[in-house]
Amino acid sequence: MEYFLETDFIDLDSTFNCGQCFRWENGGDGLYSGTAGNKSVTVRQEKKGMTLLNVEKADIAFWEEYFCVDEDYSAIIEKFRADSTLREACGFAPGLRLLRQEPFETLISFIISQNNNIKRIKGIINKMCSVFGENGAIPAPETLARLEVGDLTPLGTGYRARYIIDAAKKIVSGEIMLDEIAKMPYNGAKAELLKIIGVGGKVADCVLLFGFHELQAFPKDVWIKRVLAQYYPDGLPMCMQGYEGIAQQFLFHYIRNLK
């Protein structure tokens, strides 16, 4: 069936290409096909939202949550307009929208993303899902925990293979409990993720922001460090408070695309 998902300020191009996700492919003519968790769908850009194509009725609520249709982006962007730099960033991609992604998928994706480019990240994830996953989904923690480094390196994971397996083993053993992390305040949740070998501050913040919708998380890569040094040497403005992670995505996408 087709289902029109109405939401303000949604642009699929900027949302899928701002570095927060790696499982969507541009089919042209406003169409994107992708997978989240164990669900796949094709979406078409519309003037005031998007149309979900070939979607199961039972999955509509899942996609509504994934695309954060409950978030009032008109109010958030209006709040951001108090800062001149952020106002420009929002004007550059007003339809950028943060997604609510599955935590384990996000964790594995951003471990793979370290010192990597988006094309290679997508390729590695797709190979992993094809070889070890079910129905196109990211392999379950139990599956990855049984693997050896040599099982993953042919996929192009390189040194990250050890990190992926460590993350899976810690989750399977209960040392890391994603359901509990979801209930923790920001600092405690970040400390838990940092227990995983190869997960540093930036990856932990990406996982918290994109996988747990922890809007206090503010990942700092080379682009954002430039933004902070040039525009915010005295700290973030008050208008970002409570939505720092959303502001980070607008700033990241803007500064990375400046000519």
C-alpha cells in the first residue's frame, strides 16, 4: 500500500545525505529506497511530506517514529534563528531532519565510519548485511559475537573488525545493555558506550544522537571543530539548548558543503 506521511520541513536529499545514516539509496525522481532495522521501504518526496511506497500497514507507526514526525521542526528552527550562523545553516537545508535509528545498527555503523568515507561505509555495511544478516538487516549481536576478526576483514572492515566483535560480545554478555542506556542521563550513557574497544567520544556521541535520540549529544569531528573555533569560541549559544544535536547536524551539513 501507499501511505502519505505528512510532516513539516522534510527534505529527503539533505536528511539522507547529511552523514547520519548509511542505508538509503537515491533512485532518482525524488525516490529513495532504504532499510532500517529489519524493515525496508521506498519513499517519495512530496511538497508537504513523503509517500511511503509498498509499505505494510503494520509498519506505518515504525516509519512515523523513524522520521520523527512528532518533532516540531518549525518551532526548533525558529528558536535557532536567534543565532546568525545557525540561521544560515538552517536556510541552507531547511528540510534536514534527524532520524530515530535502531541503537545497535547505529553503533555498528559508526564504528565502521571511523576514518572512512560514506561510499566505503555503505559498501561495508551492505556486504555485512548480505553475508551475515537476515532479510537485509544488520546482523544480530549474537551473530557478530560468534565471528572472528578474519570473518569480517574480507568485507573491508580493516582494524574495525575487532571493535565490531567487541561491541557485539559486550552486548551479548550483558556488560553493555542498550535498553538500559536508553534510560540513562547523557553522561552515564556515554560512559557506558566508551567501555567498547574503539569507541571514543565522537562515535559515542553519534550513537547517542542518532540511535537514542539524545539531543544533548554533540559529536565533534574535524568539521564541527572548525565551526566551534570560528563561530563559537566562547561556547554554544543559548538558542541551541535542549536541541544541541539537531543544531550540530545543521551546522555539519552546512559547513561541509560550503564552496
